[in-house]
Amino acid sequence: MAEGPTGSTVPRRQLGRNLRDLRNRARLTVRAAAAKLEWSEAKMWRIETGQTSLRSLDVQAMCQVYGAPSDLTDALMGLAKETKARGWWHAYGDVIPEGFDVFVGLEEAAESVSVYESDIVPGLLQTDGYAREIIRTHIRGIDDGDLDGRVSLRIKRQAALTRPTVPLELRVVLGEAALRRPVGSHEAMAQQLAHLVYVARLPNVSIRVVPFAAGMHSGVVTGPFNILRFPLAGDGNATEPPTIYADGYTGGLYLDKEREVAQFDAAFGDIWKRALDEQASRRLISEVAGSYEQG
């Protein structure tokens, strides 16, 4: 994978995808939009495919032509500033307004996601009650309306696992601590773990647990992370390069350089091998769920 002069391509690709969607919603062809902006069609193509960085004023002009709301315009202008960064640390609530979730857009476009989580159940597998407790802890003082909206978004993301056309391929390794640390009530934890057992039976979902007894493994060093891979185009090349996402308390780290992806691929392979197989993992999850039901 070529590494261009601006390092990570994640912000450029995300910006291009959002601008293309806005153009389509405005019912404008590339030719019509280019004419209104007095640009070439080739420039429009480079922007929408994430091949070039973009000035925030150019984004503002495009959003005006497309009739985008002001909050989305501000979000995309902030994202444009990040397209010139050599490495990309995206801090939510800084240049990108809260609610503009880059990761959700990448996840929607992905064909497969591999996840390692040491202490909590990942969003794609969370129940309503579990998600509420996680979000309430992460965002102190959140009001009920915002909490409901964030939980709803998290649950809606899970439709990717059961969509009728090409459901998302999901591989997850959970640390044993994610099963044994109570999040909310014992009843909520029992429901969450029962949900894991149910989802793990989907043909496109594999869930493993790496037990405490596994000792030292790569995940202890890397911390939690996601590896996203994207569909192939007609020429056999990926529509987007694989991307690593690691969530942090104040923001998320996105990596897509070949060397970085290879390192995380190797780490996930090590964690996967150290974990219990799927059947043994389901037995352990069911056993811990039973202990919450009794407690």
C-alpha cells in the first residue's frame, strides 16, 4: 500500500465518502456538481475517492451547493483540516463536532472486522442495558435524550451482522475480564452474556475468549483494537486499504500504513491462537452467565 505525503488516508477517504453521499442526496451528477463549482470532473473524482486533501473553504463551497445543514458542514470542514496531517489522531469534540462518528462510517463500509477487547464487550455485540451503562460511565452527566440516541445508534450498527446481502464478517476475542467484570446489574450482565452465546451461533460471527490462564499474549501489549477490511473492486483490489482503529478515552487512533496493519494482524493472530476455541468459549460464557443469574 502506498503511503502518500499526507500519511494516513483515513480522513481523506471519510471526507470523500460524505461529500459523495451529499451530492447524491442533492440529485446532482458529478458533471453537474463540477459545473456549479467550476471544477473539472477529474478533480471531483479525486475528492470523492479520497485521492487528495482538501481546503476547508472548498468543503464549505461544496456543502453550500449540496444544501448540507450547518452542523454537518462544520464537521466536514473540520475533517478537511485533518486531511493534511502526516499521522492522524482524531480527538472527538476538538475539530470534529460531537456526533460525527468517523468509525461508524468505516464500519458500515467494511466487509470484515476483527476485534480484540480486553475488558468490555464491543459495541457490535452489546445489549441495550449494557450499552447504557458503558455510555453513562464514559460521558459523565449525559442527559436522557442524548443517552437514548447513542444507545439507539449502537444497537442499529448491529444490523450489519444480519443484513440479507453480504452480512459483516466478525471475529472477536474477548479477555476473560470482559465476562467477569459486572457492568450494571447482575441481571443486565446475564442478559449480555446470553446475547453473546446467541450471536456466536451466526455463521458470520466467531467469538473466542482468551482466559486469564493464557498468561502473557500480544493483546496485553497492544490493548484493544479493531482491524477493518473492505470489499474488493472489480479489478480485484480492495476499495479501501485495511484500517486499524483503537478507541481511547478522548479520541480514536486510525492507522493504515502497511507496516502498522501487518503488526496488528500478527498480534491478532497470536491472541486468536491463545484463546479458547469457539465451542469452549461459548461454554465459558454460558457458565459465567449462569453465575450472574444465581447471584
